[in-house]
Amino acid sequence: GGLEPERAGAEEFLHEVRYILDKQTGRREGQATAQQDRGKGRLLQTFNNINIAWWDDVSTPKLFTNDILHFPYTEVWSLEAETMFYACMEKVRAAGWRGSLRPVIANYPEGSNGIDSLDGTWTAEMLVQVRARAAFEKGNRYLVAGNGRRRLITEFFPVTAELDAASEQVIAECGRKGMIGVDLKTEPKKETTWTWLSVLTCRTVATKEDDVRVPAKTNAMA
């Protein structure tokens, strides 16, 4: 019956899950921050708001300010959704959310919003570099999702690609600058990893101007 009933139903479900998870501890919605709850066995959750399809300017930011969700996560499939993601994250911050993790955006380099939509001079690694920097400079985190040493290349599971030397170099470089998170190890640190996404939540670090290549034409919000 349309996106609005889907959005309302998803939010109702997330509230119910949060209530059930917190009921045993007697914690009420909005009573404490996720940071205060860390280390006390509380199960934290997020939600993939695919393509920003289930967004409402009033109710969605409250999922974060009331600590129903720990951080925003969105998988975008188009330039329009990519643009909207950044605008919506500003609305979440304007509502008062001050999470310990940056919002996360997944934007696959070979997907429907990838190199095939550009002029033929791009590589996946170039696009990852530009998108990682764009996300970081806007206060967010770019996601490279994968399984072991294979990464997703489109939004459709289970299409993956082996990480070659060029991919590893880009990921390592962006990771050192705090712009990107990815787990390439078989046993990541439990307290810093959302294992179902294979994303390492690196701490925010100050960075100086670097030499990341930015091609002349881009749909990557550079």
C-alpha cells in the first residue's frame, strides 16, 4: 500500500524491538544514551533505510534522538538518494542527535549509481576514493561491505569481487585517514565491528589535505 504505510510499520516495529530488548533492564525510551549503555550488555541496533525510501522529517530523526537506533545507515541506489542522504543527516543532527558513530552510507561503485553511469574513464577504486572523502567531509562514513576478502560490487547479493592489489591500496589509504571502514580480517575486534556489515567503525580523526584523486566529472558529491 505505498511507502508511507511501510515507513510507519517499520518504525513501529523498531520501537517494539527496542522495548522488548530493554524491558529486562527497566530502561525506558530516551532515558539514557547509547554511550552510557555501552559495555552493559545492551544490544544496539540500526536499520537500512534503503534509498531513503522510508524517511519522514518529523518521526525519523526521533529514532536516533530517542536512541531507538544507534546510528543512521542507508544504502543508496541513485544520485538523487545520495544527495537526499546527506540532506537528511543534517536534519538528524539539527534534531539534536549526537551519536558516538558517524552515519554510514553504502554506495556501490559498480551498482546502479556506479561507474557504468559515468563517462567510461573511471575505475571502481577512483569512485570509492571520491565517495569516501565526500562522506567523511560531510560528517559521515562510507561503507565497503564484504565477506572475508571479497567485497560487494552491486546492491544485489551475492555478487562479489576478490580484493585485488589496487582495491587493497585504496581501502588501506582511506582507512588510515579515517574516511572509510572495512574489515579484511577473519577475526575483527568485537567491540568495534558491526560484523554483519563487515564495517570497522574507526574513530573520528583530524586529517590534513591529501592527494586523493578527484576526476573532473563526478556524481559522487565531491
